[in-house]
Amino acid sequence: METSLSSQSEGCETRDKAVNGWHMIEPFNHIVSMYRLSSVAAESLKELGFVVIPSLMPVDRLEHFAEAFDHAVASAIPGDIHIGSTTTRVNDFVNRGRYFDEVYLYEPILAACCQVIGQPFKLSVLHARSVHPNAPEQSLHVDFAHDEQGWPMVGFIIMVDEFRKKNGATRFVPGSHKWTTTPDELATSHQPQMLACGPAGSLIIYNGSVWHGHSANLTNEPRRSLQGAYIRRDAAGWFQQNGRMLPETLDRISELAKYLLAAGQSRDRSLRTAQ
Ligand SMILES: O=C(O)CCC(=O)C(=O)O
């Protein structure tokens, strides 16, 4: 199937009319119809608030991916690096080379956004996050509380290193995305927790309203990951606010990626789908 963008419509209503042999459909409806989560993954995301998809990235790409990750982190300017008490974050992996172009387009991530957000969405952030060696566990938190419209965010984490019990794997309180309380309101340590473990190249997808945080890293090595978040399309987004899109990125990425970044666009645009 070929896809390209047209600048002729915006909004989330369905469009489905033939124009010069093309069928026009609104991009969100295109993603809903074309992208799938397995029923097991969909159930886990719905009931637990997260799912681990093991070894999504082909094994023969892992080494190059980790090298590209380290190179991108090492070459970031100080203004893009945030060193916290337990993790270091490096911003904007949309603009750090072709190795990172596909990671925010993985089918299960986009399908999860349709399931959880349930309305047109866009990428909010894509950054590196490394848990420091010997870091204590992070407090449980939500990224976004749910609101009257539902759940506003889907997060995803690509494991650059294996996530293990001892090296700071992400912990989740299963089902907590459905609660009306937030972590500050209860003694969080008493809640049942599940660790999201997996080999390097695995993917975690989570509802941004589930209670989560990294566990303690008891090793002498950092626990590396690439992390992103999708939010409602009409919410304020990092890429637009920061005007970060590089011309070479825009030349390189697909039309679907440009739509999902909503970068450099004053209007949403429609996908043209060849029939
Ligand atoms: O890296 C992780 O495992 C989770 C990090 C996280 O939730 C955060 O820093 O807000």
C-alpha cells in the first residue's frame, strides 16, 4: 500500500472520496484500520495498563542500534541533556539520525494509541533515558492523569539493554490506570507491582496514567533505553513548541511520520491511500 499526504483537510471526521484515482481518508482512521495489536497485548494494555513485546527489534540490528544510541548521546549539546538524581535524559531522538526513524512508527505503538487515546494523536517526545549505575528506585508516578475525555497519553520504552530485576527495569502497578487516586495520595510501597523485563530490543507500551517508575539499578552499568510518548493531537507538543525539526529529518522520514510529528504544519493533513 502506498501512502502520501494531501493538504486538503483537517479534523477527525472520516473522508473517503475518490480524487484522481486516490481515496482520501483521515490519517487517524487510516491508522485505526491498518494497525493492529495482538489480542493478548490489547488485553494486557487494557487490564494491566502496560504490555511488554519481547524482542521486537531484529537481533542483527541491536548492536548497530546501541552504537548509534551511544553516539547520539555522546554528541548531544549540553542544553539537550538533563542529568537527574537517578537518570540522564537526552532530548529529541527524532532528529538524531536514521536509526531512530522507525521506532516511533512501530505498529503495536500506533495501534495502542488508537486503543488508549481513541482520537487523533501526535508524538510528544522521543528521548534517551539511562538509569544511573547503583541508582535507587524512582518514586511511582503517572505521566498524565486521566480526565473527562479519557486517557491522554501512551508511553513506549525500547530496551537498548536487557531490562532485568537487578538493573532498574521499569515497575508498574497493574490496573492503576483505572484508579481515581494518584500515587501521592497513598503509601505506594504497599501496592502490588510488576517488573517489565525483557531482552534488548524489546518494547514496553504503557498507558500514561498507570503508576510506574524505574526500579533500583543494583549494577555498575547504566540501564539504557529510548522512550517516547504520544498525546492527543490538539494538546501542546514539544516538537512544535521547540521548532526542532531539521530539514534533513524532514527529507528522510515518511509522510506518516511527518503527520505523527505534526511538525512544521499549521494544519493537520490527510493521508491519500492508493486503492
Ligand atoms: O526509565 C524507566 O524505567 C521509567 C522512567 C520514568 O518513568 C520517568 O523517568 O518518568
